[in-house]
Amino acid sequence: MKDDETPTTELPANEFDDLIEGDAASPVEPADDVDVSRVSGWRRVLRGNKTLWIVALGAVVSLVAGLLIGRFLISPAEAAETPDPGLVTVPVEFGPLSNDVTLRADVGYADAVDVTIDTTGGGSVVTGSVPEVGATLNPLSIALEVVGRPVIVLPGELPAYRTLRFGVSGPDVLQLKQALVAVGIDPGDVNSNLFDQATANAVGKLYAQAGYPAPSPEEGADEAVRSAEEGVRSAQTGVSQAQQALTAAGAGPTKLESWQADVKVAQAEQALTDAKACPGSGAETCPNIQQAEWDLQTAKLERDQLWSAKNTGAEKSALDAARAQVDAAKKSLESARQSVLPFLPAGEVLFLTELPRRIDAVNVKRGSTIQGAVMTVSGATVRLTGAAAEADARLLKVGAEGTFALPDGTQQRAVISELKPGKDSKARWEVLFEPDPLTAEQITQLQGNNVRVQIKVGATEGDVLSVPLAALTAGPGGESRIEVVESDPREGKDAKTRTVVVKTGLAAKGAVEVTPVEGELEKGDLVVVGR
């Protein structure tokens, strides 16, 4: 474009053609031509300068916003002239006041423990009687069957760690006797920790009630008994022969006197044996063992006196030797018989506390080999296990009642059964609850859940006046006071107030029970809690 030319705005080709065609087809008046040209010009300006118009609109909006902000800004000088805020007040409340401790607790069965079986004395293959999860173990229940032998459940705290048989003693024997009494079996003297004849007989009855034969004695034990019995018979034959030899010498008593003396000694020996084997030895119903021993010695002395006046040295010595052999043979027989008495292997008994118990998990099946824990059992009753800070726990006590929500929203009562302090001052206390009886369906829904338990640790008797703790101030004599506003609190320091001396009571949830001592106080009065 040359310097002397006037700049022009070019129209798009289609608009230019439309204008040419319009002019040619329908001529218009000159005034109309002017109006059309103006409109088309403005259109061209708007379409060709969109960016310019957007910038202009933004500038207008910014100007308006600046004016509005400036209207509400307060300068430091103006702020210094702002009036003091009013008093912060709350109304006096009238109603019941209670102090609650709230904690979270897990719902589950009590005292879950892993059960292990001692298999060192035999095989470890499970052959039957595998219980199902949810089953209950009671005294005399069969927890498991291993290699055809039962694992009998009995009440007790001390785990089985050795085989209990005739002659052993210790606290585990005492526990066994107490467990046998608990299931209705008489084990003899329950105050003795000795496994004696009566205890062995009781173990035999235990297996009979469980439906299994007692454990078999060691190999060769039965043959040893038969051999010992033969030894007693042989020794007794020797005594008879010695007596005949002595009689043949013509120096002894008559056969009748000798026989009577021997019978009396034999009877005394049998009486002593019966006294020792009597269940509950020492009880009023059993013979006196010491008296039986004296009777035996007396019978022997009387028998010996029959020969004392005769010169029967050699024959009497032979007879004494024969009788000594009888005594030795009888002791051997007693020992052999003891070896075949019923006994209790460690792997065939399971002592558990707090029976009955619920089976939570079973880790074996029929045909499998035992490795580690065979099952997990817990108390058959549901328990809530919670934790509380020491400050809250010290407000609680065993027997205190709490409530928690069931799945349907119903409140269920639970009583604190045990409080266990933490290991150090920072550790939380363990709080155990026993809930009121639950249905099987409720137990299924609750087990494994975490619930919110509320325990009331203090409550007023009826309705009382209460104010926030922040409303209390201390007077010159240590008395508690509150400030009551009698005019508009918005007047601030110019508001009219009065002081009321109060006696405080239960504090709970940030509020405290108050009773006016000097001055009047009513529900709804405004008390100052801040300025």
C-alpha cells in the first residue's frame, strides 16, 4: 500500500459476493444503504478484534473487584478504633450428669490356646475322632485319636509331660487325682501325690468310661508275673519240706500245732497285704497298717516259740531260710504285678483349664501325621477384650457394668471380669468383659468384630445444675465461683455481672455439677467462660 492510500478493511470473499449480488438484484433506498453499511461495519469490527474485546472486559471486571475490596478493607488506624468483643457465655444446664469411660473391645472366645500332643512314646498318625471346628471339649471328651489310642480331656493347668505309673509322685500325680475326682472317679487319697494301687485302679476306670482299653504293659511283663507266681509256689513248697524235716527230727511241735502257727502267720501276712492295698489308705474304713504289721510279728514270734525249747538248730535254720525265700518271692510277685497295673501315658491325656472349651481351628485330618499344634481351642463363652489408658482404667473396677451395641442396634450388657495393668506406666490396661448370654446367631455375627463399650463410672441422683469447667474460678479462700451475666454480654467489660459461690460435685464430659452456696443460680443463667 502506498503512503497516500487510505487503509481499507477487506471482506471475506463470500460476504463481498453477497453484497454485490444483493445490490444488483434489488436496488434499495440510499438511507437503507447507509444503515446496512453501518451494521456490516460493526460486524466486521467485532469479528476481527475478539482479543481486544476480551482484554477490555477483563479490565472492567478487575476495576469493579478492586472497588469492592477497598470498600471493606480496614486500615490499622481504623482497626484500633474497633470496639471490644462481648463476653463469651453459656447457659446453665439442668438435667442428669454422668461420667462414662468409652473404649473399644474385640469380641471373641476366651483364652485361645494351641494344643500339642506328646508323640514321643509312640506313633503320630491320626486314625480317627477328629473333631470339627465349633465343637465343644468337655471333661472325658476324646480330643483326638492317634494310632488307635485316645487323647482324653481332663481339667487341669499343668500339661502332661511324663507317663504316670505306679510308684511315681509329684504335682502332676496330685493334679491327676483331682481331675479324676472331678469326673466322678475315686483315686484314693487325694491329698497324696503318690501314684499307688488305688490310683492305678482309677486310671483303669477312666479308660473304661472313655471306651478304650487301658494301655498295654511293657512286653514281657505278663510273663514276669507268671514267673513270680511260680517262684512263690516253689518257695512255699520249700517251707513245707523244711517243716517236715524238722518234725521228722522229733524236736518240733506236733503237726497240728505247727500248721496252726503257720496258718496264723499266713493270715497276718494277708491282713497286712489287704491293709496296704485298701483304697484311701488311712481312712476309717481301711485296716490300720501298723497294727497289721504288729499282728504279723506277734504271729511269727508265737510260731518261733514252739521250737525254742528244742534242739533243732539245723532244721530251724533250714526252715527260716525257706520262709525267707517265700518273702522274697512274694516281693518279686508284687513288683511284677505293679508293672502290669493301669498307667497313663503323657500322649493320651490333655489337661485344659476352664472346661468346656470350643475348638476354633483343627490342623490335622484322619491319616495325617502330627506336626506342631493339632488344634486351637478357646473358652466356650464369648468375652470382650478391650484396652484403656491408665487414667481411665483406674476409674473402673471388677463387676462394673457396661453396654455395647448388637448388630441390630440393641444395647447389650457386659460386666468387667478382670483388669490387667500394663507392663509399664505408659502401657494400656487390658479390660475383660463377660457379656450377658447371647444367641448362637448373635455370637456368629459378633465374633471377630470390634465394638464400642461404654461404662458408667459416676452419675448424679436425678437432675442437677451444671456448668462448663471453664466457668469455674477460685476465690481468695479457695472456694469455687462462677460469674453470672445480668445484662447484654455484647457490652463486654461494661456488661453487668455478679459472682455466685458454688459447691462442685460430679465432673463429666467437660461439665461439672454445681450447687449455689452464696448467691442465686438457675437454669438458663448465662455464665462467663471467656472474655
